Amino acid sequence: MELEPIEPETAVELYLADREPELRSVTLNSHRSRLGFFVEWCADRGIDNLNELTGRKLNEYRLWRRNDGDLAPATENCQMDTLRVFVRWLESIDGAQQDLHQKVRSPAVGRDEGSRDEMLDAEEAEKVLTYLETYGYASPQHVTLELLWHTMLRRGAAHGLDVDDYHPEDKCLEILHRPETDTPIKNGKRGERLLALSGDFCNLLDDYLRHKRHDVEDDHGRRPLLTSARGRLGRSTIGKYCYRYTRPCEYDNDCPHDRDPDACEAVNTRKWSSCPSSLSPHPFRRGSITHQLKEDVPETAVGGRANVSQDILEKHYDQRTKREKMEQRRKYLNKI
């Protein structure tokens, strides 16, 4: 097969134009952003014809992207999976060696290893929540995921909320430790607190309570806030909601992992967690904490709201890079 020369920037634009009819605009923009780094790398190395790509060069790009971008394994995985899809498309137009896409390597991201680094970033959270607002407004799934992102609550605390813990007139939630009725919270009485809520989130809760909440009680006669038809929403169900709706094929109608939807067990057997991109509840908490820190919310305010000490906040939750922290501190130079 004779390859036809093609420049990196031209190839990416043709790829995006080819995929535009089948992808939502947010997905298309994500691909444009990820592949933009590849175009930049090619320019820096004088690669002006993608016929020259080899497995070694693709691996060099992977290492450059990991180190230059200070990427967590899960983020690197997503970046390289998108590149693999692009290279396979490139092969189809005679722009690269056949089967070259098989040499695009992604880091293995296990559920147990590196879980400290897993988080839902703000861009992906917005996509997930916008999808639910559009197609499942005020549903239990929508309210549950909005709650986790908006409040930074741990799964157990969200599970233990009652209707009476919501105070609409004060726009707040009361977090209580109730081990005697099977809803303890981490840190016990020290974890009890009031959480301020935004007006938009209160409107969502009000609509949910009026129209979508199941009128049920739990085994102790309490009226849970998050419900199923059988009673209080289970902790495992909260996890299933997170795994399901953080899969890109759910909210973007796209798979960055180059999987066949008809053969993917995360689609056909509802094993949502088998998708490499799916996330458990804790990354919602970590992602929301990191997002608020990036938005210059003081660490003491974030720590108080999330019920976490400053040491633990820094050690286990703050996923800002050293450069991001430096640039945020730069804003205060003129005050010194």
C-alpha cells in the first residue's frame, strides 16, 4: 500500500470534520483539545508528514505528554485512547502504516492501584450533569450526582440524609451522625455540620421532592432524601449511578477507548465499572474539592465544607499540579 502524505494539522481537521455528524459538540471539542497536543508535539519535532509515524515515535509522544502535562494515569489513558482512534482513522485514508494504531500504548489503570489520583475533573462533571439535567431532570440519578458534586459529601453521608435534613428556607443541609439507625458518618459527631446550598441546587431538590422522590420510609421509620421504590437508596446504588453516568458513551455518545458498543460488557451487561473511564463516588468528592481550590476558594473553607483536615486535604485530595499552585500564588505577589 502506498501512503499519501498528510500534515498533522490537516489530518486532525479532516478527522474532526469526518466525525462531526456522529459526535456531540462537547465530544468533538474534547477530541480537538486532546489532539491539539499531538499537533504541537509534531511541530516541535519537525514532523510535517504523518506517513513518518512509527511505534517508537508514538511512544515518545506518550512520554512527552505524560511528563509535560503532569498527567495522572487515568488522564493519560484517555489522551492515548483518543490518539489511537485518530491513528486508526488515519490508516483508513492511507495516511499511516496499517495497524499502527495497535502500537499506541495506554497506561493500565486498575481500580485498586492509584485510586488516590482518580478524580472527576470539572469539565467532565459539567458534561455528566448537563446530560442528566437534559435527559433526566430531577431524577434520583440527577439529584444524587449533583449532590455529590455540589456538596463534596462522602457516599455514606449522602446515603444517610433525610428529607428533614434539608432546610429550604435557610438553603442548607444538616449532616448528622445517626449510628443507632444505621446511618453513621465518618468522624462521628465531629463530622456533623451545616452545608450551605446554592439557589439552583435548592430548586432542583424542590422539584425532586415534589415530583420524583418515592414516598417511602426506611426500616427505622425515617424519610430518606435519596430513595428507591423500596426505601433508602443503597450505598451500592449510589456507586452504580456514578459508574454508569461517567462513561463517555453515556453522556457523549462516544467511546475514547475504541470499543465496539455491541461487544462492550460495560454497555451490554451493565457492568458499568468495567469501563476504563467510569468513576466511583469518591472521585466526585476529590474532583469537586480540587475544582474549588482551583477557583481560589480558601483551603480552610473547602476543608470545613468537606469535613477534612488541612493535612489530609493536601495529602489525599488536592490534585492541583505544582505549576497550578504556583500560578495561583502569583496573583498575590502585588500584595506582598
